[in-house]
Amino acid sequence: MAWRRWTDIAFGLGADPEELREVLNLSMSRLSEFLDAASRYVCAPTHAESHHAGIEHQTNLERRALIESLLYSTATDTDTAVVAGLLGYRLDLPHTAAVIWSDRGDDAAAVEDAAKALIEACAGQSLSVTSGAQSHWVWAHQVECVDPGQIEAAIAPQVYMAIGGPGYGITGFVRSHRDPLTAQRIMAQLKCPQRVLHSSTQLQLIGLVTKNRAEAIDFIQRTLGDFAFASPSIHASVLAYIEAGCNVTHAAKALFTHRNTMLNRLDTAQRPLPRPLKENLIDVAVALVTLRWMPGTDTVAERLSHNNYEPQRAANSGRT
């Protein structure tokens, strides 16, 4: 209607035919630009909804293929931005990865429930994918605020979760994923009783030490001697003492115990050690941390008996 009125006005001016053609062409061009802009504005929500629906309806295989193109560096920088858009997950923010798995063969639902519990606890943007019959990968932007105890209480007893360190960008996306993969391997190998674990450099150290189980047990035996058979409270006290820079007061505070109790425990620890503690701090610390993770039997004696080790208390009973 508006266009008809405009052409009537243009022809009514009695202009030169060439000028009239230019006026109408210019008018048509401006009208087309206006209609295109209006159409984009009106349809923008529909496009966004369609994109979101596409993300929602991606198959797990499609999502995993996209994620693996990021993890294994098969995507260029341009492709990375496209893949992130397809996944609906921002890579330009700090994020943390988690690996969730079960030690049973029919627990896909329990693993998925654990992934949902983690995502809900993060309360931010997240990305998840089923990575195997009994495992799930998750990335989220706010994992650091998650309470491991709360998550452990919310997941099934046969489900385990390893959480990586924070990372930024595509490099952090990859590195934060590798950390819990390493933790998963170590936790499974050593039958770790802890079900929700934040990966750490300490765990990486244990992974290196325990690659050869027989050598790891031999290292513990040579380093700790009969001290390997001491009570968990004595072990914890010695480790706290080393971590506190050999400061008895700080170690006692860390364990919420009295300073004199800490001194007594350290004195008890000195006697069965093959070498004086202060001459062998690093080895003793590594051995104690490794011992904490060694094969999932209930007692230290059972753990070391796998290597036919017998304590030599009589030989060391006279050491001071």
C-alpha cells in the first residue's frame, strides 16, 4: 500500500523518465534494506532458539567427536571457535574438568546422576558427555565452589569422581581434563577408598611412584622400615610435621592436637625409622603419602605382606 502511494506521487511529479527510474530504484533499494533488517530483528529469537535446540538434540557421539577435536588438537583456531559455539560452551573463561566413573558394569544411570549432581552444584555453564559405558566427562566454569563432601554424599557409593585443577582457554580445557584422567587411573589401580578427589601435584607424584608397584613397596620398606607399621595417627603427625616445615607448634595446630602430644608422637616415630627423620625428610614424606594410597587392603601389614616383608622390630628396638 505504501509503495503504491509512493509511485503515484513519483509519477505525479512529471519528472524525466531517467530521473524517475533512478528515484524508484533508489527507493526500492532502501525499502529492501529496511525489510531485511526488520526480518533479521524479528527472526533473531527464533534463530537463537533453533541453535539452542540443535545443542540439546546433538547425539552423544556428535558431542564427543566435537570435544575430542578440542582435546586432541585436530581443530584449528577458527575451528575451535566454531566447535565451542556448536557445543554451547565458552572456552574463554576459567574452567575445571571432572571425570566420573563406576566400578560396576551396569551403573550408567548412577554415573549420569553423579554428573548432574556436580553440574547442579556448580550453578554455571557446563559441558558434559558420556565417554564410555560407565564413565562421564564434565567441564564447568565454577567447580572451585563445590564442596567434595556434599558431592560425595549425593552420589551412589559405587561411583567415583576426580576433579582437575582450574585452567583457562583451550589449553586449560585440555590440561584440566588430563589431570582427572590421571587421577582415575591411579585411584583404580590403588583401589582408593576416597570417592571424590581433587587432583593435585601430590597425586601426580604418587602416579609416578606407583607405576611399578613392586618398586614402590620396596621404596616404602627401605625408607620407613618398621615405622610403616605404626598407627595412622603417628603417620599423620610425621607428615604434618614435615609439611609444616618441621615446626612442631604449627603441625600440632594443623592436627588440632596438643604440642606435647605431637612431640610424643614424633619421638615414637624416630625409633623405628632406619635413618633419623631430619636426615631423610623428603623420602619419608613421599613414602608416607604413597603408603596412604597403596593397594586397598585394610592394614599396613597386609599391604606390605604382598611383598613378603616382615618387620624387624628386634633389630631396631635399640635405636634412639
